[in-house]
Amino acid sequence: MRATEKGIVKLRNAKRNLNWDHESLIENDSKIAGVTNLELGWIANVSESSVKRFLAGKFVEKECALSIVGALNLEYSEIIGEN
């Protein structure tokens, strides 16, 4: 599955706005806005390379796409469209 151009924009915005709790990585309990591709892959239980491919509009397996979209709390139909 591939994301549409509009879907890619939504994915990137959601990724940038996702709050990730880094308390295990830093001393204070602050939340940091935005996540790396590696972190999003960990959250979605997919590889970093799958995240990179999907955010670039390239093909990934449907299960990967569903996991990434779900991890970003987006609707699959908004991202994929009619591919």
C-alpha cells in the first residue's frame, strides 16, 4: 500500500505532533513533541525502513501501513485513498 500525497502530509504532521514519553531516556519526566522514524517504528511494531518508505510514498505491506497509521491515531482511509 502507498500513501497519497495528502496522506503523506497528514502522516508527517501527525508524526511531528506525536508526544513521546522519553522519561526512560532523560532525567526529567517531560514529554517531547515529535518522534524519530526509529521511535515510530518501535511504537507501530514495524522497522524503521518501513516507516521511511511509507512516509516517502513508497509501497509497504498493508499490515505495516495499518500499524503506522494506527500508531499515529489517523484513519486509514484518509491516508491511503483509492490505491
